[in-house]
Amino acid sequence: MNYKCFEVSKTDAVAHIKMCRPQKANSMNEDFWRELPQILDELDQAGDVRVCVLSAQGKNFSAGMDLSFFAKEEFATLNNARQREVLIDVVAKLQGVFNRLESVRFPIIAAVQGACIGGALDMIAACDLRYANIDARFSIEEINIGMIADLGSLQRLPLLMPEGMVREMAYTGQKIDAKRALEHGLLNQVFETRDLMLEAVFAIARQIAAKSPLAIAASKKAFNHARNHGLRDALEYMGVLQGTMLEPADIGVAMRAGKSAKAGKSEGGFKNLSPLLMVHDKDRQG
């Protein structure tokens, strides 16, 4: 399928979602918000994707929200509380797009170059892993235009970085470079060039894709649950996950693969996840 804001490809079990509006710094217009959840749903549905790389064309990863989004007439006429109340629904829908990055069954790896500001920072905060080249820079840009960041940075970044650092970014709007982002926990690794970054990111993606997709999906569920619950609840949920998703056949494949690798031989891979059942969108929320 052709998209206006993205190019989507799949090699074996590794999907690649690439933002493709470099002339607009890959800013997030209406097409972006409509297309991204559709792409994620389609990739998740089939069950044959085991990991996904999220990258961008051009000099910059993304400049965040496209200002055309706020130029719509309905935003210009929010003159009272009853009219502004509808913004709660707008924000919830936009948040839901980035929540989808967390809820798909496969890990998503962000590969960042250049500017990653505003909504783009919200987006990568919802990804599983984050890598960048040395020229990347990050900012909670909303404060610079008189707004509060509302799509996840203020909630997710303190789980990745020291809260004081996030508060400094949120209150000042200052940009931090890749080196500082790495030091404070936002990034997994920084590379000298974009090409080196992408080479390493896809190597990591292939490593993940070679593991049991069922075990990877269960691990992602466990991470997401633990982040939002106390230790006892998280451990109890872990027991439920293990009891329902442990697959002895996958353990056998993994063990044989390890022995074959030592012997210089290859071993058959894991079965894909089952396709998702088709249900109404509202039944999949939460």
C-alpha cells in the first residue's frame, strides 16, 4: 500500500517504517496521524513481523507536530470551556497513536538523526530501543510555543532519564545533544554517522528476529506491565505470562540452534506468532 508520510518494507521478519517527508522535516500532519496506526495494525495483524525499525529520510528525524494541524478552523474557534472540552478527545486520539507503538507485539527500534523535537520525542519515548547518530538533538519543544507537552514525554521520559533532567528540558525548551541524551539514559548507543547507526540498528533487529517471537512478545508485555504496576503485581503478572505463553517447542529450537552454531551448522527457526483475530477497534483499546 502507498502512504503519503511513510515507506514501509519488510525483509524476512524485520519491518522498516521510514518517514518520507524530508522536505517538511518529517513533521506530523493529518496524514501522519491517520497512516501510522494503520501501518502498525497491519504489521501486527499478520504475526510474521518480529521487530520493526522506525527511521526517517533526510537531514532530520522529525520536527514534531506540523503547524498545519493547528491551523484548522476548529482550533481557531475554541473560545469557551465547552468548545475546548473537545480537545480532551483530540489529545486522547493522538496519544493512542503512540500508545500503539507500545502495544504491538514486536519491539520497535527508533533510529534518529538530526532534529527530534516535540511530538517526535514523544514518539521515540514510546519505542523499545533508541539509537542516534552524533548529530541528533532532542527537545521538549512545546514550551517554546506556549504549550505543555501532551503526548507522552512528561510521562515516559522520567522512566528513562533522571526526572530533574526531564524537568529542565520541559521548563526551558533547551535542546540536548546525542552525547548528553546517551549519558542520561534516553539512548542505547550513539554512532558517528547515520550509515553506521542504521547498519548497527538492523544488525540488532536481526538478532531480535532470530529469537522466539513468542518469548519476545511476552517480554514486551512484562516490561510494559511492570512499568505501570508495583513489584508484587508485576511479579504475579509475570507468572501468568509464563504460565500461558511458555512454549517448550521454542526452548528446543533455541537449544538446538545454540549447539548447531557451535558446530558451524544452521538450525531451523521459530514459528511466527499467530495472526491477530479481527475485532472492532473499540474492543482492542486498553
